Amino acid sequence: MNVDSIWARRGESTLSKATYIRLTSLFTVLEGFLVYIGAFVSRSWPSSGWLALLMFLVSLVGVFMIKTNGNVYRSALGVTIMSLSLGLMCGPFFALNSSAVLVESILLTVSVMVVMSLVGITFPAVFEGWGIWLLLALVLLLVVQIAQSVLMSLGYMSSDMTLLAWLGILIFTAVVAHDWSRALRIPYTVNNAIDASGGLILSAINLALRFVILLRGGSVSRSG
């Protein structure tokens, strides 16, 4: 079983570039619907850290299946498991918000995804070498978020997440274009299109979560 990075894959392309781009985009949209289905199912579930952790661990099973350079069916099952479990994890949080906030966050997320996908597809060379810097930015963002959550629980910091939400949006906006740049440097196959879309839907989920926080005024808990 090959668990090398998706982006290090080599071999012959079996699709044209245009078909590969269309398939990657289509799979990303389909995974978005799976996230929606998961969130809809769990919308009435009580918020639980243990449940969120369980769904996150299940999503990692899907991620592992995506990273194993196997076949189309394994990749499809992997992105399905990942998308549904992340949707189930996010459902209780999304349910705390009004329909207006959710619709606006979806529209903003779709807009960013479309624009940055076009940028990444049109100018892939611009984003070569960005990987290490984006990884460092994501690690720093995660550390700061954990630190803020701890300080908030101890009462040493307000619950305003506006700044971190903006930083997350900027980082994941760049990640979308970078992932397209990397996707265009590996063989154009159906399997790779599915796997590349898995990274794109992760960025979309992170963008949507942060847009919701911004539209709520920076709060991560129910407003009003």
C-alpha cells in the first residue's frame, strides 16, 4: 500500500487537462453536498466535544484512504467518509446560526472557492514553493487557536474570534489556489481528481466555519 503524498505521484495522464479540471471541480461540489447532508443529519444533536472528536477521528480514516495511492473506488470511499463525518461534526455548530448567516457564509465560501480556483488554474506557477509557508501558517493558526481557547476557558481572554477568523480566511484562500497549482502538477487521472478534490473541500469547510464566525460578530457561541 503506497501512502506517499498525493502531490508526489508520477505516471501517465489518462485525461485531458480540461477534463481533469472539470472532474476535480465536480467532485469538490459533490463532496460539498455530502458535507451538507452530514450537517443536516446532526443539526439537532447536542454539542459535544467527545462527539466532535469521534467524527474527526473517523474523518482521518477517510483522509488515510485518500492518501493511499490505490484505486478510484478507495479514493471515492475515502472522500465520502471524510466529507460525511466532517459534516456530522459541524452540524451542531451550524445549527446555532440563523438561516441568513448560513446562506451568506455559503455564498461567500463558494465565491472564494471559485475565484481562487480560477487563479490557481490560470497562474499555477505563482504558487509553487508556497507549501512550506502555508503549512507553517496553519500550524501557527492552530497553536494560537488552542491557546486562545484555553485562555478563554480560564477567563483571561474575551471570546471574540474575529482576528483569528480573518487570518484563517486569508490562509485558506491561499491554500485553495496552492492546491490547484499542485493538482495540475500530478498526472491527470480520475483517481487524482478525486483525491485533489478532498483537499479542496477541506479548505471550503474551514472557510465556511470562519465566515460563520465573522457573520456572528466574532463569537463562536450562540448570539443573542
